[in-house]
Amino acid sequence: MARTLYFPDNTHEVIFSEDPTDEFARIADERLGRDSYEMLMEIVEGRPDEVSNMEQEMRSYEFSLEDDRNVFQDVLTECDYIDWALEQKRVDRKEVKKAVDKIRSKIGEVY
């Protein structure tokens, strides 16, 4: 995803890379001078553990979201089955109960 930096002099720079650190450092060097670039690099290099921890937390969060998405997809499938079962002339209560139990089980796995 492209990100745009707007500057007070009504100019802008567009960063296209996924890891904008190098591109941002280049812009800092060109726009703010070498001292600013060096300060930025000290800040970035001084926090590798924080960045690593943040990346790890983000991966964990992404996995959690993927699990939630899968559970919701399973729940939706069971709801579709229940809708279908309730439209039948004869409702098999045991099958509907089984579908409801699957939904509860899936939700219980996540929460």
C-alpha cells in the first residue's frame, strides 16, 4: 500500500515499499539533512527488540483473527443448515440441536 507524506511547503513524497524504513530514511536525508537522517537511524537501530516484539504481536493477532474468521465461517455454515432444516415439512429437532451444539462448541473454542 502506498503512503503519502505531505510537507508544509505543499510538496509530498510517496512511499511504495512494504517496509518504509529505508525510503523514509532517504526522504529524511534529502529533505531534513544528514544530521536528521543519522538521528533517525540511531532511533530505529536502537529499538530492534521493540520492533521485533511488535512484529511478533502483530503475527499473533493476525493468527487470532484468522482463527476467528474460520470459526465465524463454520458458524455461518451451521446457521445455513438450521435455516434449511427449519424450512422442511418435518423438522428433525435432534439435527437442529446438533447444529446448535456445533455452533456453541466452535464459539467455545475461540472464547
